[in-house]
Amino acid sequence: MTNLVVLPLLLPLCTAVLLLFFKEKVILQRLISAAGIAVTAAASALLLARAGSDGMQTLAMGGWAAPFGIVFAADFFAALLVTAASVTTGFCLAYAMGTVGPEREKFYFYPFLNFLLAGVNGSFLTGDLFNLFVCFEVMLISSYALLVLGGTKRQLKATLGYMLVNIVSSTLFVAGVAYLYGMIGTLNMAQLSARIAEAGSGGMLDVLSVFFLIVFSLKAGLFLFFWLPEAYEAPPAAVSALFAALLTKVGLYALIRTFTLIFPAGHGFAAQEWIAWMAGATMLLGAAGALASKDVMRILNYNIVISVGFLAFGLAVSGEKSLQGAVFYLIHDMAVKALLFLLAGMMIRAAGSGRLDEMGGLIGRLPLVGWMFLVASLAAAGIPPLSGFGGKLLLVQGGLEAGSHLLAGISLATSLVVLYALVRLFMRAFWGEAPASLPIPAEEARVSRAHTACAAALCLLVVLMGLGSEWMVQASAEAARTLVSPSDYIDAVWKE
């Protein structure tokens, strides 16, 4: 038992509460928020090191052992995600300073950002389904506020649709939790895994497995992604980058944890058969959307959809190698999506528009941004030696070994679509003919060196993840081992 497990949740939560008392003091809010997230990232990294050296870390709150008390559990998979989420949030925070505007900063932007990180980290670390629901709601309520801050008509419209979808999915979630508790008598994930394994599939448990698949697919954007493109396009670039990096990943984490621990493959649950075709359809529909879009943010949003399909492909196969590839790709995708959206924000600011037919000639004004965007695009497409290659290679290998040739083929084809769509965007925005005049004053089109440096640091991290892929392969292999061995998770929780 160690209190370290709960620090990635408590630190941003306490930081957010503290920030509420300094509404008008923007500089102080920035400093407190930066310090809080830096300490959170350090605590997360320490937790990752502890999980790697000593095995799974657990904490029974108040000394109440499972299943009666609230349990937080950090296996290597959860610790890896918490660390990646905290670091990525730090980059988004640095970019947000000076770009979201003082009207947002004075209206609780930084508290909501920290509340969102607390919800994300809590979702990764909680050991029972009801607290997963609670952490989801903390994350979602914070995301509603971040999405609507600014109050433009476009933001209000996007927020309304986003809220309606999540209210429906959250209602289904809590209903599913209630039914599951009524049937099994517990919501502790370790105890659920053991009792459901004894009960076997069939009947109402089959129905509930599909129920949770629908709930988490809505939250992850798996097949049911109709809400995502508009919602992620409306807020400022820093917020879009944060959403792209984290929100769908929490839904995917819930899917992976649920369908490797509670309703695992090989036990005959009906939902397992659905994940494969949902993954393939998501990749294909996302590819079609990326090809058809003519707006920078819309193209990137459909690339999020494609990535969700890739990750669901790893879960559908559910072999150790495919899950290893999914973990590798999940960590890579957090960093790359954040980088792409931050760079897109600078491109739109410099061009005064996000439409491809109104952009061009940016290479002369933003050469470093242009080359970073190309690097990020190649990483997203999985071109070696960048970070996307290792994850996709493991996913395809795992799929082929399991006989999922169709899904492997779809994943390779959509990788080519990602490459084409992003390189087309790069060529049009940076090398295309520049418009005769800017639609905004030149002063408003300037891109800060500090924000360029922030993106450059994140780009360097993406490159290092590719060049240092040996560590990434080992880390993702360790995480995958914890996923394919539910008994290790159960034993660690019950030791408390």
C-alpha cells in the first residue's frame, strides 16, 4: 500500500481548488497551475518507476480493504497513461498561456484545466466502476466549461451537442453500473473479474457487456463519433489539443480495462464480436472524413477518429502483441495529437483562417512550424523511425498472428490515407500560393517565439519516442503483460 497512487489525482484537484481564490490574478494562476502540473508529472513518473520495479501499487482509502473500501490501483499500464497524460497536459498548459485570452484566463480556465486532469488521472487509477463513473463526470464537466469558455455561437452550439451525447452516455453508464451491482453484488473491478469468470457468459451478462461497449464507445468516439469533429473544432487550439490528447483516450482506456479484466476475450461475451467490426468501420469512416475535409482542424479531428479505430483494433485481437501495440500507439498518439493541434493553432493564427483554400505560403513566415508539422504528420502516419511506426508494426503483427487479416489490411490502408491527408495539408498550407492579403491585421497574425519553443519541445519528445523506441517497446510489453494476466491485478488488489 502506498499513498503515491492517489497523488496524480489529488495534486491537480488541490491545485484547482487553490486557483479558485485567485480569479483576477492571471500571472499567479499561471505560476500555480504550472507548478501543480509539474509536481503531478513528477509524482506520476515516480509512480511509474515504482510500478516497474515493485509491481502493481494499490491504496485502500481509509484503510478499508477491498471490496468495501475505495481502492486505487496502478499497474504499469495505468501508471504509464497517468505519466503521459500529465506531461502532455503540461505542454498544452504552456501553449495556453497567452493564447486563450485574458477573458478565459480570468474566468476559471486554469482551475477547469486542473479539474480535467484530475478526472483523467482518477479514471486511469480507480479500482471500481462507480468511481470510474465519478471521475468521468469530473473530467466531462470540466471539458464542458473549457469548451464553452469564450461564449461564441460556434462554441455554444458545439457544447450543446457534446453535452447531450455525454449526458445520454453517462445515464446509460450509471444504469449499467446499477444493473451489474444488482447481479454480481460488487463494483470492485478485481472482484467483478473473479465473480463474472465464475458465472460465465450468457443471459444478462452478455447484455451488460454490450451495454458497456456502447457507453465507452460513445465516450471514446469508436464508431459513434458523430459528435467529435465539431466539438473538438470549436475551442481554442490549446483546448482542442488537450481534448485530442486525453478525452478519447480515457474512453479507450475504459474499453481496454473492461474487456481485458471484467469481460475478457475468450469467455464468449457478445460484445467481443462487435469490437472488431466497429474498429474497422471507424478507421474507414475516419479516413473518408479526412479525405473529404477542407479545413485544418476538421482534417485533424478525423485523424483522431482513425486513431481510435487503430486502438480498438488492438483490443479486438486481444493478443499480447496486439495489446502491446495498442499501448505503444496510445502513448505515442497522446503526444502526436497534442503537437498537431498546437501547430495547427499557430498555422490558423498566422493565416487568419483554417480553410485550406485560404491558406498558403506559410513556409516563408513559419519555417520551423512547417517542418515540425511535417515531422508530426510522418509520425502520425507511422513512418519509421518516428514513434508511430513501432505501435503500428506491433498492431499489424499481432493482427496477422491472430488471423485478423482484414483489420490489418484496413489499418495499413488508412495509414496511407493519414499520410496523404496530412502531407496534402502541409503542401497546401506551407507551399501553396499565398493569398493576396491577410484577412486579419498583421499584428494578430504573429506567432509567439515562446509558443513555437513549446511546440518544438513537444516535437523533440515525439522524435525521441521514435529514436528511443526500444524503451517504448519494453514499457508497452510490460503494460500488455498486466492486461493479459487479470489474475495479477486481482491478487494485488486482494492483498490489501
